[in-house]
Amino acid sequence: MNKSKVVLVQPPIEDFYLTKKRTIPYGLASIATCIKEKGFDVEILDSLATNKSKKIEYPDEFSFLLPFYGKKDVTAFSLFHEFKRFGYSYEYIGAKIREKAPFIVGISSLFTSYGNEALKTAKKIKKFYPQCKIILGGHHPTFFPEKTLNCKEIDFVLRGEGETSMALLCDALKNGSDLKQIPGIAFKKKNSFYISDPSWVTDLSRLSLPASDLINHDYYQRKNRRSIIVVSSRGCPMQCSYCSVSASSSYAPFRQRKIEDIIMEIEQQSKIHDIGFIDFEDENLCLNKTWFLQLFSKIKKLFANKDVELRAMNGLYPPAIDEDIVSLMKTSGFKALNLSLGSTSKTQLKKFKRPDVISSFEHALFLAQKYDLECVSYIIAAAPGQTALSSLEDLLYLAQKRTLAGLSIYYPAPGSLDYQFCEANHKLPGSFSIMRSTAFPIEDTTSRIEAVTLLRLSRIINYMKYLIDTKGKIPEEKPFCGQNKTAFFLDRQLLSEELLQWFLHDGKIRGVDAGGEIYTHIADNNLTQKFIKKIKKIHIAGIKNAG
């Protein structure tokens, strides 16, 4: 064992899909640089930096999804089908750790829905290499330290932001110092637990730049150019009840980094890599207009004539967007606005503790069209107390706007006000692993059949928008042909158009399996009929063309 060796692990993920550009281990790189400053040799074992995936059986707690997802659909209306483990196998991870022989292994456990994968990783590592100390950190163990420590393979939990505390813990374990002095630490103590409060970094400027050299950049690239993530702020001053990092939650307050530190970080990477894509992971990139204009004026200058695409994929707050900001976004490299709408219902917005942003949202759409930026607009459906008809109205509203409709099925985020409400009212699902949008975790005033119907209707709306942009119109409705098989020589586009025509006639959402068999998806007939009745009376806008 090398007492100066630390390995940080990003575990595999078990789910229906994986978005590669969202899994860059930025947080581990930020922690790694602080550990290195203590004199340790640090590596990141990124289990997701591979195209390996393996189809696995639906876990028992997911069996209720089989009627919704159990049959493959090759058309544009497909949702999900195969459940997979994405990344290296647990055995491979265990063998790699044994080969590297570290003193300490830190495992990232960001999302509660993937908490099992983090624990499976820890168990396999201990089996292959029992000598090491295993530390779990991230959002999930921050809010569930005791449940995490009930796994005997976990030696320590670090709660909150891990840069400072992980470095101090590594140092303390090497030198035998008092562990109770480590901020945010939790560990087993005889027949009980020692659990300290979460640790938050109050001054982000005191942190060194992430150790980006430890990230497998060859894997994280788009169009043969590097993709990077930048986090320019932490926390959120908003009060949204569904969010675990809002001001109404138990998360840390809103903090923005210094502009010079962000520029230094991007410059450092641009000297090493041919950067083609940067995603700013912030929830509130434009809240401080002066800060935003200064930052992106510098980024614009840094990447002049280099064709670097910028994105803020978590969604921007519409009231913070004005023409100065959109104009600069366009000239600095943004090609799309990701907008956070939430809902158009005033009643639902009050439940979400979120202001009505319709007016500013429509102004943002106007500015996006003026500056030739595409838009994606996010709404939430199936939250406690939220009706399917309310969500249908949200979808129909977005159908008329020059934007993609981004429908997110609600899931309870630990630490949020809504999680507390669900827990107090016995609305939480029976398993942590189904607390994800794809599993329709809350069945309250919106049923699961209604939720999956809304999700499919959002796909249909976006497909209609695509047809408006590419063909100028939506095809006329026509009766279902009545045959069991479709002409499989037709391409996906032609198949999808025909299914759309049948749907507009009778309200049945059909799919086509890999063998060409036509079948009908499970859907709520009341919702689909209301959708068809109303969609025929409104003007549908494209994604690029408002019409």
C-alpha cells in the first residue's frame, strides 16, 4: 500500500440512458487539486469514460415500468426501452484499485437515484482491496449519512462541498490526527455515528483550479474537439421548492467566483486542448448582469475566431435576460438559450414558490429569434398537487412558441422543501433508486399513465416543430391502415410521419418495433383526445421558425 496514493472514483450508472457531456468529473478534479496540495499522488478513475455499456434486467423496483417501456420503438416517438449499466464493470474497478494500491479511495455519490451504484462500487473495491479506506462524498451521503454508513464497506462520509474536507481527511488519516476536527465528516463510532454539519466553501477564490489534467479528455469530446465544464457559481438565491440547492433548502448560500479565476481556468485548458464546447453548469449564470457582461466579454476575446460553442444547459432565469446579455451570448459563442419556465399555471407556480416569468420568458424568446439562437424551455410535470391537465396546458403553450419543449417529470430532490413535504405526507417512493424522472416516482394528482402520456406528447410536439422547420407544414391526419406490419423499407422519418397522421386521426400513440410490427403505446385517452382537439386550433411554431 502506498500511503501517499489517493484514487477518486466516478462510479458506473444504471439507467435507461446516459448523456456523455453531462458526466465530466469536474467535481472530482476540483477535489483532486486540493489533495495534491497536501503532497498526495492523486488519480481519477472515471468509470464512465468509456463507451462500454451492458444491458441488464430491470431491477425489481422498476418492474412497474415494463408496460410503458418494455417494447422497443424505432420511431421518433420512442422514449426508453433497455435498462443498462453504463461504464466499466464493478469487477474492473475493483481490479484497477488493487493494481494501483492506494491508501485512500474517494467515491463520488452525487445523485440519490444512483446511490446504489456508489455502494456497489465500494463493496467491490473492498473485496478486491480491503486495506484501503473508502470515503463517500456528494449530495446523497450529505443528506443520508447514516444510511450510507450502514454499508460496512464505507469508512467515512464527507458532507457538503468536499475540496477542503477531503484534503484534510487524507492528511489526518496519513498522520493519525483527530478525525473529529475534519469539517463535514461522519463515521461509525462503536454502536452509533459521529456526524458533523455539512461543510461549505465560503470563499471560492481560495480554491485552486481543478486538476483538469486528470480528466480523460479524449473521451469527452464533440466533433473531435474537447468538451469542458465550468462551474462559475454555487448555490442559488431563488426559493424554488423542488430544488435542493435553492435558498429555501439546507444547501449553502449563493456564491459567484471571481471573473479572473474563471478566465484563468478556461485559459489553462485552452492552452492544452482544442476546445470546441463549454457547458456552464450554473443555475444562475446571468443573475448579476455586470458580472456576466465582464466575464463573457473576456471569453469572447479569448476565443475570437475559434468557433467554440458555449451552453448553459441547466436553464437560465428569464427575468435576468435582456438584449445586452443575449447579444453578447450570440457573439461569444452561444447557439441556444436554455430557459427555465417551470409552469404557466399561477397556482402551480405558487406551490413551487416560483415567480410568474411568462412575460420575461416571451421577451427572451423574442430576443433569441432576433439574434438567431435556438431555444429549449423546461417545464415540470407530475409534481405533488400538479394535475395532468395543467401540464397539458403548459405543453400546448410551448407548442405555439419558437422553442423545443423540455418536459421534466418531477422527482423529489433530497434537501428540498418538496422532499420534506413528500416525506411528511408519505408520498416518497419505496426505493431511492426510482427517485428519477424516467421512473415517474410520485403518483399523486398526476397518475403514472398520465405522466408517460405527457412525456410522449412532448415528443410529438417537438416532432411537429421539426416538420414545420423542414417541410413547412404538418401532414394531414388519416385513418390507421389497419395492418399489423409496416413497410419496413421506409426510413425512420417516413415511419414517424405516418404514425403522426394516424395519431391526429384517432388519438392513439403508436410505435414500431425492430421487426416492423405496429403496436399501440399505453397512454391516457382523455389526455390524448384533449390534446388533439386543442392542437388543431392553435398555430404550432417551429424550433427555428416561429411562422
